[in-house]
Amino acid sequence: MTPADPTSDAILLEADGPVAVLTLNRPRARNAIDDAMRADLMAALDHVARTDSIKALVLTGAGEGFCAGGDVKSMQARLAVPQGEVALNGWRRQQRTHHAISMLHALPKPTIAAVNGAATGLGCDVALCCDFIIASEQARFAMTYILRGLIPDGGGMYFLPRRVGLSRAKELIFSGRTVEPEEALRLGMIDRVTSAGALLDDARAWAGELSAGAPAALALSKNILDQTFELSVEQVFAMGSQAQAICYSSREHQESVAAFLEGVAQRRAAKAKGDAA
């Protein structure tokens, strides 16, 4: 694959035709997210969103882990500042983290987390905020925040209940226990399990299938679907009407209608010719 800008030491972004693969690249730290990686991640996501030739995104981790969550060394540094600054600095960091998660969740293209190893804490949240999750047999999932005296701060309290239900989400968050791939699949926490060797190939193939449709219709559908748990049916109808108006004017819709009508005309002409014979 040919590297696509931007790329950095902590984030690798490669384009393979219409599917881009974004790799969290701090394997020695099990791809834990520090401030620099988060900034690079946002730059990469912005690039993917703006690049029309990229139709879907696969997110994975380098080495043996997917993402170990927030960087513990960064946590230690945050606590070392004067006591009166801890809360404000933490709030600012939360805003940046939430912005990065929101960018990934709202990307107007299909996203698949290809979980190759441990996805813990914030790493689990990162996987959950993608549209789909495919995991290798070596993957592990854990909402470990409680073990650090923290609450899930990367969207897990929003994304996890929508996948597994409220009571199961509470159990996983309150216990911080590790979930292996087969249980995660059974709970609906993830969507597919495959072998470690086939993980990226399977994720790319799936991403290609999911992104084959009209980009405008796909992006608009995703935007509405991501809000439907909070909306009334009347609001969904209203948003759908606006989105459909955009689709009516899209090149893909116009070309599809023209091709359909041309096919109808050709079949009628062939039938008329056959009847005349």
C-alpha cells in the first residue's frame, strides 16, 4: 500500500484503493494514546473525511495490542502539576479526547475497528465508537476505568449500552472484567471474529462491501441512524425528508435513474423486435 498523508510516527495512514487503514503505532506502549497521538489521530481523520477517493476506514493497532487506553505516564504527569490546576487541565484534555472520538464516530464513511489484541479502557471506547468491530482470536476487551478509579470517558457509557443493553453495560463497566472474542460476539459487543492472519484482509474486504453504495446516501443514512435512539419517529421522518432531497440532486441518483430507464427502453425495444419477427 502507498502511504497517504498525513502520517506520523504514532499514526500510520495507508490507502489501498477506496479503503484506508489507520494504524495506531506505539507498539512498545501497546498503542496507548498520549497527547501527540491524539493530535495526529485527529489530523488523519480529517484527511480521511476530506479525501473523496477514500470510501471507508479500517482502524487497527501495531504489534500485539489494539490500544491499551490512555497513556499512564501522561496520567502521572497530569497529577504532578499543582493541585489547583489538575481539574482544569483534566477538563481540557477531556475536551480534546471527546473531539477525537466524535470525529471518528461521525466520519461520513463506514468505519471498522479491526481489533488485533487488547482493547482496554479508552482503547475499548475507540473500538466501540466505530460502526463495526471485527476481532481476531487474540483480541481482548475490557472497560478497565474502574480499576484506575475512573469512569469511562471516551464514549463507552454511550456506545456500549447501545450494543449490549443497559444492564450488561453496567456489569462490564462496574467489574472492569476482560471479555474474550467469543463472548463479545455473543453479547453483541462486536460483530465478527476471524483469525489473526486474516484480520486485516477480512476487514478491508468488509469495508469495501459496505462502502460500495452512493457516498452521499451512505453518509446521510449514517448521520441519521447514529441519532435515532434519541429521536422521535417524526424527527427521523423530517431528517429523512431533508436528506432525500439532497439525494435527489446527487449525481449517483441521477445516473442510476438514467441507467434504469435506458435498460427499460432497451428491453422494450428487444421485445418489440421479437414480437415483430
